[in-house]
Amino acid sequence: MRVIIAGGGTGGHVIPALAIAQQLKKQFAAEVLFIGTARGIETRLVPQAGFPLELVQVGALKNVSFMTRAKTMFDLPRALWTAGRIVSDFRPDVVIGVGGYASGPAMLAAIRRRIPTLAFEPNVVPGFANRLVARFVSAAAVHFEETCEYFPNAKVTGVPVREAFFKIPAKDVLAMNDTPTAKGTPAVNEMSTSKDVAAGNSCVPTLLVFGGSQGAHAINQALIESLPGLRQRIPAIHIIHQTGQRDYDSVLAAYQKHGMAGGTPAAPSRPGMTGETPGSPSRPGMTGETHGAPSRPGTTGETPVAPYRPGMTGEAPGAPFAEVYKFIDDMPAMFARADLLVCRSGASTVGEITAAGKPATFVPFPRAADDHQNVNARALERAGAAVVVEESNLEAAYLVDTIAALLNDPRRLRRMSEAAKSLAHPKAVEEIAAMVRGLAGDFASADER
């Protein structure tokens, strides 16, 4: 079986695409060729994963300036010709479009040649490239039930996510308020140790904050402005915060100012966990998360100082403290420790959250194409798995109220966790591979006739 996977640009497109490619290679010995653009992250991740990559020159048409749109229109005929030549030369049995600039020309080339096509769409509302070809594709693999209305023969498969996220055990969140204080805030279990906190086994309420590999400045700023209120409303709170490179120093300084972090933690790692790069999963169907992608494989993105140990600041047991990282390589381990997440709502993040069954406070990126982060977040909010805070409302008082209301209500956290888990798709990559094989079989049968 020969398969072309077209598209890319961001990790949200490329990482699931690589998981699909590896599953096809493992399960069906498929020969897979990628088509992308020179500007996308696929130029780094696809060769690292061991797959060939062909490039077409095409840019954006939506949400760009008139000059950029004009240049794209000028480049489009050449992109269609190049994609057509690649398709004709490779002679694929199926072409998969994962969204992004290169997806449209390749899918159109396949449709013109009556080659079976599969659209992969991880967002609630399809992106421009997938909307362009939606009526003409042979089938579609989607993440949300609502997305089926855009495609013929659509199937809800979910997004390929690393197996480690599905193996995260549920936390006993009800233990957080076994002994409520006079103010109604959770009390720290006096028997909890630093080791318990690090392992996620204590009743200390733990908040995980992240914003992708580059961090999210708006989330970083709002969180540090919220620290006084969080300490007052949730005295025992423990915060794990991935800042990205740019905001690391200022965020760490803010935690130190509030007496919540006394040193620079080295990023946690375990043998076999940190050497992966996003998009180069160690096993088929197990994609790396984009949150903490280091600049080089196997690095943490920072110079380790002393190995961090919870409680290293010398504070009394139960005092609030924070772990501040530029990058986090082993995101499943951090998910396991957290009772609540504060993060963006890209498709990959949403897939990881549902796989792990973690309650989330989403802060959608307001300038995402087609407002897809907000739409993704609202879908989980309607299911009872998340709370959405728009960036325009991301003020300290509002964020404190939102986080405190959730962490002080363990029963609600449990309901949110169960709702998130109900949306998980542990067999996503296998189901997508089966769809591809079915399309290839139909094509071969038609060809024989």
C-alpha cells in the first residue's frame, strides 16, 4: 500500500500525521510520502521520523493581508501542478489530507485523478484546506461528532495521542477536602510528604499551567498576577508552571517574590522519556505532545541547576510552592500529578486532556484560525469537562475565582474528569489506519474491474 499524507505547518497537524504514518507502516507495511511546505514544522519533524518529504510552494489565503493573499493566488497554479506531478509519480492508493497549506493542492490533485482521499480533521470546525475539499473526499476521520456534518462518510475516530496519557491513573480528588478549614478551603494532609507531592499521591491541590512549547504570555501574566489571591483562597496550592523560554525568568522571579519557589528546578526526566521529539513517537500511534518540545532531542531546553525536590525552599510542610519550567518533556507525568489544568485548547491538547481524563480551564488562543480553539473548548465545556475563560476576561480576580471554585469543589472535579474521559478515543490511530486500508482496498478492486 502506498499513501501520501499532505499538509502540516504546525505540530497540531504534523504530530497526528506522523502517528498515522507510523501505524500504516507497522500494520500494513505501507510506503508513506509526505507533502508539505518549506515554512512548516514538517521540514524538521518528518525527516527526523524517517519519512520522505516533498515540498510545494503555497501560502495562506485566510486571515492574511491583501499582498499575502495575492502572492498565494500567484503561487497556487504552480502548487497544483507540483502536487499533481508528485501524486502522478508516486502513484498512491490513498491520499490523506491533515490540513495546512499543502493539504489543499495535494487533495485536489488526488480528487482530479479519482484517487481515494481521507480528510483528517481534529478541530470541531474544519480548517480552510479541509473545507475546500470536504464535499469531494472519499471519507473523513474527525475528533468531534459535530464535525461529521461537514463531510460525507465521516467517522468519529478522535486524535492519535500517546498511550502514556491513557495510562494516567485517576486521582482521589475527594481527599483534598477531607479536613476543611474554617474558610472552607482544603487543608493539607499533615502526613503528606514532599515525595508524595512530587508523585501526585498527596491531597495537596495541584494546578498545572502551560501554553504550548513557546508558552502563552497572556496566561503567564494572568497567573502570576493571581498568586496573592490563589494563596489566600487555596493556602495549600501547589503549582507546576511551564512558561516557555521568553517568560521564564520573570515568572520564576514572581514566584520567588511570593515565597513560592526558592530555586530553579531542573526539568524532570526518566530514562526513555525525554529523548523523543514531537512528531517522532517511539512507538506507532504514540505521538509526542507539543507543549514542552525542547530545541534539541533529549534536551530540557535549559541548563539544569540542582535537581528540584518539592519542599526545597525550607518552608513548612503544606506551605504552597511552585515548580517553574521553561519546557516539560514528560508531560504525561505532570498530568498525573495535576488536579486541574490551565491551558490553551488546540486539538492535540484537547485530545491529551480527554485521554488523561483531566479537568481543564481553557484559555483559547483568540487569534487561532477560524477561532478553532474557542470552538474546541466550548465543545468540552458543553460536555461538562472544562470551563472556558476567554483571554479578554483573563484578569486576576476572575481567574482566581474560577480556579478556587474548581479546586475547592472536588466532587465537581471528579465529574469533569469522568466527562473528559468519556470523550477519549484510545484506538484513534488504529481506526484511522483501518479506514485508509479500506479505501485502498476499494481502489484496488475498482482498478481490477
